Amino acid sequence: MKFDKGDILVPKAKQFPDGALFVDGHDEAGRLLAHPLGGGPQLVIAGDKLSTFRVVPETEQRGFLWRKGMFRLDAMEGEFAGWSCGMLWNGWEMPRFEREVAERVARAARGRYDEKRDCFLTPAEDGEEEWPADEIELLGGAKLKVYAIGAGSWIWEEV
């Protein structure tokens, strides 16, 4: 089976996002090059092992089960109630926060809310980092507006 650059794969015995890989392409020998979806070193997978993987369709990628949890950063005082779907970035949590909690997170990070753009802004080395509103779907179909402050950038831990 040939996988394309940008495909998200999981071992057939696992359910997304457990063991998910992002396809980087193929090397000259035709081996698959991929890295863990949550970050990590690039893997080289021999052609005879490819049949143990499957492509994760977009509908399954969007079908995360979101659960409520408490999150913290070493560099920040306090714990913050947020939502997680189990996706990690370099092994760290990627929480989403409802507006009220997002305001507390932003204040603790010396950031602010920009009402015109419906996003939070936090200080960054080269200016400000923008954290726009997003929508997650909870079990049962309810939709919730959230902000991914620090997700994929900060070292969040679940408490």
C-alpha cells in the first residue's frame, strides 16, 4: 500500500489518535518516512510493514472524544479547567479553554483578549502569538466555543 505525504496513519490494531503517525514521504529505497503525530523523531518504516497501517479518514480525525480536565504549566501559577481529546504535542497536553478560563490563562501569561478578532494574544519572542476561537463537538453533538491557548507551543500537563 502506498501512503501519501500528509496522510495520518495508525496501526490497524489501534484507534486514532493512539499510535498516530504523520507521513513525511518516502526515501530513495521506497521506505515510508513518518513522525509521531504528537511530535518526535522521524521513523523509517520498511515496505513489508506498511500493511499493518491504515489511513485515518478526516471524519475519524475530527471525531475526537473531548473530556474535561485540569491543566497546569510549571511557569504559571494555578490550575485551569479545560478540554482535552488526548492529542499530544511532543508528549505535552494541548488543552482547549472556555472563554472565562481562557481569560484567566491569558492574564496569568500577561496576555489579553482581542474582541474584534475573537482571539487571545500572548507575548512571544517576536511580538504576540494569536490563539483564535475554535469549536469542539462534545459527545451527543453539543458544540462548545474554546481557545487553544498554548496548545502545540507551551508545556501543558494534565493535573
